[in-house]
Amino acid sequence: MCQEEFFTCPACTPDMLAVSVDGNRKHYRFKNIATTEKRGLFDQLFIQSDVEVSGFVDFIHKNNNHVSGRGLCGASHWTAAKESSKKSSSKLDEEGLEIAVCRHGILLMALNMFRGEMFAYPLFLQKKLAERSQGKIKFFCSDVACKYFPYLQRVSKNCPELQSFLSVMHAKAHSWKCEVKYGGAYQEGAGSTIGEEVEQVNSFLSRIAITTKYMSKSGRADMITMQAMSWNKRKRLNLGQALVHRYLKTQKALQEQQCILGALKTELELHDDCVVHQWVSDV
């Protein structure tokens, strides 16, 4: 396709500040749909090889002990916070997609889920993105970062070091200690990143979810890839305007917060910035 890079972000290349990863369970496909071994037109361009993903998942499960059941944080049970899951015996083949998106909303990579949402899938995308990227990725955003990153440190010692980032809106459903420790709003250098970028593209991709349920394996992959390419093209065309708007919005927010901080320091009679930094460090 004219050797165009459809799944890279011009604003994030080569160094990426943040990558957001999440599952989309609406893009499933039934097992009883007729299919062929014919390769798709966009084979592995966006959706990664099922064989490679399956081999990686089996390797991770074989070489590590996993805690069964769903993750718990505060009073909330997280279905996505699972270290391991058995292959489904339902009438579905692909159970959905695990998708990686940059902080500007451009789709980067995806894989087919066959065992529901579990940590081995984002770990695979993290590994592949690190291999493909010529620069560095600083933050890895997840709805269940408080469970995923301890798991990552335990099972993958050679994985690139990334800072944990709990997506801002989902953090409200976690315990307050978890929100402060992992929440994106409290991460130094995160800027205005919200970590919910996958949610923004899920509604767009879900427009063809009903159609892809009844397509062949290669046809489904091609349809999703073309939809993702269309989304990325529109994002690229509007990227300049979006960045300018984001910059002006951030500058305004910064000025407002500086005024609030100045008023608070005056009220508390604080004249030494070191005291304020020490308070932040104590918290």
C-alpha cells in the first residue's frame, strides 16, 4: 500500500510518552462460520499472528505460576485483572481484540483474544511495540495497572522498564491508595494523558462488530484492519489542529493551577517552595 506507515503516530515517533492497552469484547467471531486457509490482504499488518500470540501465551503459562480468579482492588472485582484463563469452550472462536493506542488516539497494534482478557495479552503487545519502536515508551496505561505491573515484574524480568499508569477515569473505581500510587493524574511527566484512548476508538470499531461475527477469519481481519486504517488516516489529517488545541488548553489549565497554588501559599503563609515539595513527597 504505497509503503505508507498506517500504524505509527507522527507525533509519537520515535519516542512515545504513553501507550494505552485495553480489550474489546464486541469483536468476536463464531466458530461455525465457513473459513479458508487463504491469507488476508492485510495479514499481520494490524492484527498480530494468532500462532505467535498463542505460542507466547503458552510459554508464559508454562514457565510461571499464576494466581487464579479475578483481581480485587478495594471493593471492586475486575474481570480484566486475570493472570490466567482457560480456553473457552463456547461457540466463539475469537473472543475479541486486545488493542494498543498511542496518547493521540492512533491505533498501533492489536491481537485476537481466545481466552478472555488476561495479562499475557497486553504483555505480548508491550513486547512487540518495544521491539518495533526505535525510541522509548515511558508509560504503559491500563485499567488494571495495580495488578498488571506486579505481575509484569514477577514473570518478565527482561521486559523494558515502563512506568505504571492507571487510566484516569477507571482509577475512580479503585481504592484511593491505588489511585494515588498508580493513577495517571499523579504521574510526573504524564502531562494531560488520560490513558483512556482505547475507549475512544472502541465505539468507532464497534460499528462493524455485528458484520465481523459472521465473516471468515481472514475476512474479519481485513475488515477490522481497513476500519483501523480509515480511523488513523482521519486522525493524521487532524493531528496538527488537535495538538494546537491541546497545547492552548494545557497552557490555560497551567495558569489556573498556578493561581490556585499561589493563593493557597499566601493563605498558609508558605514562602519556601521546598516545604511544598516535601509535603508532596510525604503524601
